Amino acid sequence: MSTVSIPISTQTSFVRQSSFAQDIWRRFRRNRLAVVGLGIVIILCVVAALADYVAPYNPIEVNLDIQFEPPSMQHLFGTDLYGRDLLSRVIYGARISLLIGFIPSAISMIIGAVLGVLSAFYGGWVDTLIMRIADVVLAFPSIILAMVVTYTLGASLFTLFIALSVVGWAGAARVVRAQALAIKETDFVTASKSIGASNRRIMFNHIIPNCIAPILVLFTLNIPDAIMAEAGLSFLGVGAQPPTPSWGLMTNEAQQYVFNAPWASIMPGLAILLTTLGFNFVGDGLRDAIDPYLKSKI
């Protein structure tokens, strides 16, 4: 029986090449702080999702008989001014913080990405108009601009969603615009234009997908900013309203009793600190893993 030999040059290589996502994950997990941050975020998400089963008490149940009870076996974080269990309120507050962190950040990233791509792709008066509006938004401190929106529309969680979405898009638009300007001049975009691809197809099929990496990093870094903004606005009384278990609102309610019952403000403050650190560690880790100029340093 005759055998057929296959030239080496035509043999199929079965060596598995790591995908882009696998490469990012490999670099990401080498960053210990990023892994710690990811662990914090995962625990926070699980606790928020299972709050109905994890929280030992009703977070809005008032019991004046145990007002400002210090931490104990019955109430691990103690109780507040109205005798409400602080651990339960911190657990339910994680839901508020995650919603405020994820949804407005996602909305602002989408708005910023679309406007940034439009600005880079069309240029001219479109670019000038979008960038000047972004400059105006960036000229004001974000929390001040959010306060203006909440004062105008009324203090509520829904208003917070609108306010934080409005103030967060400008930075994303500038970053995406810079990325899109570089992608716009690449050969594959030029080739798409030469075969008659529509502007919409080029933007949504070629430019935006290649801007996902910086958008993802911005998204993870914007989440702690949104959480801090919600805490600050709730602390000032223009965010979540009582009896909502918001970390910022809990800190505001306990500020007058910080010397008599320090745990009432320390516990939600620590929750804010750990959450913002967790998301910042994840964002920094993603940035270092994705940035090609930092690959040799990780």
C-alpha cells in the first residue's frame, strides 16, 4: 500500500494560540491587587444578589428599644438612631451602590462612545460641536453638575440615574474620539470605504469594536466614581431619601452621633471604601493588561 506524504510546509499546526481575552486574563491575574479587587467585587455582587437571604433583619424595621446598640452577636454592626440593624442596611445598600455604579456608568459609556466615534469619523463642525459640549461638561466638577440636575428634577434614585449619566459621558467621548481617530486611518477602514461600505457599517462594525478595550477600562474606573458621587449626594440630602438603605444616607444620618455611636457611620463608610477600592483595583488591572505599552512590565 502506497503512502501519501504531506509536505511540512502544508501541515496544519495544532499548537493552540492564546486568544486575546485569554492573554488579557493571564496578565490580569498576575496583578495581585487586581485579583484582590476582583474578589471584593464578586463578593459584593453575590451579597447584593442574595440580600433577601443574607440580611438577618428587615433593613427598614424600626425598633427604638435598641437605639444605637453597639456591635454584638445579635447585631454584628450595631444599630442606628432608629434601632435598625446596620448589617442588614449595609447589605441592602450594596444593591443601591451597584445599581448606581453599573447602570449610569453603562449609559454614559454608550453615549460617550457613540458621540466620540461620530466626532472622530465626521470631523468638521460635528467634531467641534460635540467636543465643545464635552468641554463645558468637564469644566464643572461632576458632583456639582449632578447636584444641579437633582435639585432641578427632585431628589430620588431615578434622578440620580439621570444626573450621573449626564455628567459621565464627556470623558468617555474624548478618549473614544482619540482612539477612533487612529483607527479611522487604518488600512482595513480605507479598504471598507473603497468597496462602498456605508458610514454606519464602518462605524459600528469596525471602529466601535476596536474601541471596546478603552471603553471597558473606563467603565470599570467610572463605577467607583459613580458610587462615590451617589454617596456624596445622598450625604448632602439630594440623593436617596429615607428610609432607603443607602450608604451615603446612612453616613449622613449618623454624622451627629459620631462620638456617641461611631459604628453607625464607620460601617457604611468602610463599605464605601472597600467597594471603591475593589473597582479601582480591577480597573487599574484591566488597564495594565490591555495597554500594549505595559505588556513588558506585567
